[in-house]
Amino acid sequence: MVVFLICFISSMAIRQDPDHEPSVKEAMPFDVELGQTQEHAEEQEIKVFDYAKRAQWLRAAVLGANDGLLSTASLMMGIGAVKRDAKTMVLTGIAGLVAGACSMAIGELVSVYSQYDIEMAQMTRESRTQNMGAEELDAEKEKLPNPWQAAGASALAFAVGALVPLLGAAFIKDYKVRVGVVMGVVSFALVGFGGLGAVLGKAPVMKSSLRVLAGGWIAMGVTFGLTKLVGSMGL
């Protein structure tokens, strides 16, 4: 359900409406023609920038959800190798969700704030050399990314991905069935996230989906195996 929701949002966000270009061959004064051409070019530039910005946000959201999905599932599989009860696996998943979401949010906040400070310093220097007015400076400031919004979006995306294995394991008591269900729902979500990331990045969907799926299986398998090995050593 989470994968289909993100797919729907991405398809709505990056859809481009066909734009009819007016003919420039009609007889008209040169200055009028030039003015209309410049206005049309500016509109197209704004539209392209808007769609590119949306695609970048959606791609970051997909990657964040994929991180939450895989890291939480690997933690749950790892602890499930030595502790078979459902409560321990679910608590481990919850701890991974909270810790991962906080880590993503703080990292994004620091990163975007650094970018914000650099661009603000650059804008201040340019405003002095180009005699930029206060209104123009404020308009440029509004185009800068919001660090708190970016942090919240990263944390939310991670949490959404982490909920997939948690919900898969929460209501199943039998150990083998629980592990199988977690593997199944995580594999399905990995294929979906890999395909969606390929669509946003204009990459081959099948190859990308299989690559993400194989990587997820390797991560869960390695975590399960190493934890099982360490647990068997009595440490």
C-alpha cells in the first residue's frame, strides 16, 4: 500500500501538461515578438525547475523509505536469529525506527542548513554588487530549501519504510511464519521502491528493481548469519 501511494504521488507530481507554443511566424512588431518569446522562455524555465524540484524531493523520499525498510528489516532479522519471540523482534524494529528517523532528520537538518548558509552568503555578496532590492532578495530567499521541512520529510520517509516489516511481524506468533512474512513484505516493497526510483531516475526499471531486491536480501542474510554466529559463540 505504501509503495502504491508513493507511486501515485510521484506520477501526479512529475506529470507535465502539454504546452502549446504560439506561432512566431505571424507578422508582428519585432519588440512584441521578442517580448512574448522571452516571457514564454521564462515560463518554461520556471515550469522545468518546478518539476525537477518535485522529482528530487520524491526521489529523496523514496530513498529514505528504502533505507528505513531495509535497515529495520535487517535489525529485526538479526535479532530474530537469536531471539525468536515476536515481542523482542517488534521492540527491536521500533527502536530501529525511532533511532533511524532521528538520525535521518538530524543529518538532513545539518546538511541543508550548511547549504542554506552558503547560499545566503552568496546571495548577500551578489546583492551588494548587483544593487539587489529588498523585495528581490526576499524572493530569492523563498527559493532556498527549508532545513526543518527537509528534516521532517526525511524522518517521515524513513518511518514509513520502517513500518513495513513492523506491521508484517506484529501479529504473527509462529517464528517461521513471522520470518517468512517479513521476508515477503520486505521483498515486495524493495521491488516497488527500486522500480519507483528507476522511474524517477530514468533508469531501467527491471534491472533496478532486481538490484535493490538482491541487495536487500544480502543485507538481511548477512545480518541474520553474523548475529546467529555471534549468538552461538555465547558472547
